Amino acid sequence: MSKKDSLTQAIRRKISRLFVRRQNNSLRMKNILTKKLFFKLSLPLLIVFCLILLVAFVGVFQISGSRPYSISEQSNIKAEKEIALEFGKEGQTLILDEVGNLLLSYSKDQENFVSTVTKVLQRDRKKNGISKNSNVVLRLSESNRLSIYDPQTEREIDLAGFGEGNIQVFFDLFD
């Protein structure tokens, strides 16, 4: 074998190695691109899948008629009193008994916690499309927790978190 032939063979080997490396590099690039593409495609699919699961979960929850654990059962009620919370013609806050007799009245200047509760009840009723102002039920539980239940909206407001001074007015209504 001549020097020329061995040099030619060496060059061919180097070229074939470079070609193989180039093919390997292009395969690596292709793998990297497909992995990135796979990730880019899988993220939206994962989000859509999670949303479908969430909708299915809420649907099953609604169909089964289950209630959230945060809503307490009212089997331990010690006392109930039906009252009406209204605003008078001059802006005063009125607490009436079930037949409409005046129990307490606060002028517009004396706005207090009772006024705030009345506004919340009216806002909830308006939000639910209820225009009629009806009575609410003041409930005292066995553990001396006070709540206001609105049968129109089926919403119950637990008053324990608003402080003794604020809810004392409602405690006094049971006397």
C-alpha cells in the first residue's frame, strides 16, 4: 500500500467519522426538539385535563346533593327567634319581631353592626333576585354560638367572629 492510498483511507475514515458524528448530533437535536415540543404540547393538555376533572368533580358534588364540610349542621339548636331586619323610611335600622312589632331601632347616625348585617342580607337577596324583605331566623346553638339564617337565600351567617360587643344586641333579643 502506498503512502497515497493510506492517506486517502485515513481521510475517508475521518470524513465517515465526521458524518456519523453529524448524524448523531442531528439525532440528538431532533430528540431535544421533540422533547421540547412534547413538553409544549403536554402542558396545555394537562391544564385541559385538570379543568375537565374539576368540572366533573363539581358536577358529581352538585348531583349528589352533598354539602361542604364548612357548613355546620343545625341539629344542636337551643333557641330560635324569628325577626325582621329592615331600614326605615328615614334610614334608621329596625329590628322587628315576627308579627312586625318594633323591638329595637337605631337612627341613621347610630349605624352599627346591626345595620351592617341588614345591608349584607339585603345585598344577598338582591344578588339572588329576591326583592321581598322577609323575616330571618336568629339561632342560638347549644354551644352558645349565635347565627342568623335567611330562609329566602338559604344562607347562614355565624356571628361568633364579630366580637361580643357587636353580637350582644342579638343575645339580648332572646331575653
